[in-house]
Amino acid sequence: MRTEFNEIYENLFADYQYDFEFGRRNYSRGFSRRQYAMQYSEFDFVRIIRRAIDRSDQGLLRADAKYFLLVNFHHLVVLPVLENNLIRRRDFEINLYEFQKSIEADIDTIIQASFLENKVENSTESFISGHQIMITIDSLWKKLSTTAFNIWG
């Protein structure tokens, strides 16, 4: 990866949680902070995702891989579940503590599998890229804990 892009991804990853903490992220679909604060907040999940990535990273994840995991888990997994729990609690309610544990387990599983796949496929490249994370997610899709919540049908 080109150095300047690696630095950009490092900054994006570092700023993501900071932006939430100071309320600069735009809440989707017009929900207020108060509505999000009624349960686990969106910010809580951003911190959970970030901590899970930091715990599982053994210093081998490139900045784009970390950012890929953070953005995708936040926007494609967490936000739809939080919004659904706010709008249609009686139709489809997820235990948010179990959901948190599933996210943490999936991130760990994805990162560990990426390390193993990278060692087998490319002994010269020591860092895990966002592309490798995407390939690993594809290969693990049916085994991931969050797919058990049947969000995507």
C-alpha cells in the first residue's frame, strides 16, 4: 500500500471513534441522541467494535483492514439492528448483549482466519489488507455468529 494512503486510513480509523464522542457523526434517519441513548448507544457499539479489533490485532493488520472492519460492522451490522430495535421492537428484537458478544467473536474469528490465510497464500506479505479481510468474510460467511441473527434473510 502506498504510504500516503496508509496514513490516511490510519487517521480515518483513529478519528472514527473520536468523531462519535464529540457528536460530529450524522445520526441516520433523523433519530435524536436521546433515542439512541435509550438502549446501547451507537457510540457504545463503535467502541465495542474498535476494542475487538484492537484485541485481535497482533500488529499485523494494515490500517485499511482495521477501517474496513470498523466501518462495515458499524454501518452494515450495528446500525440496522439498532434502528430496527427502536422502530419495530415487537416484530424483531435482538438481545443487544448477545449481539455484542457475537460481534466481538466474529471480529476475532475474521482476523484470526485472515492471519492463517495470509500465511498460507503469501509468505512474503506480513500485513493483512482490507482485501484479505473481505476474502475471509466471504469464506466464513455462514459460520459467523452475526449471520445467526438472520438480519439478511
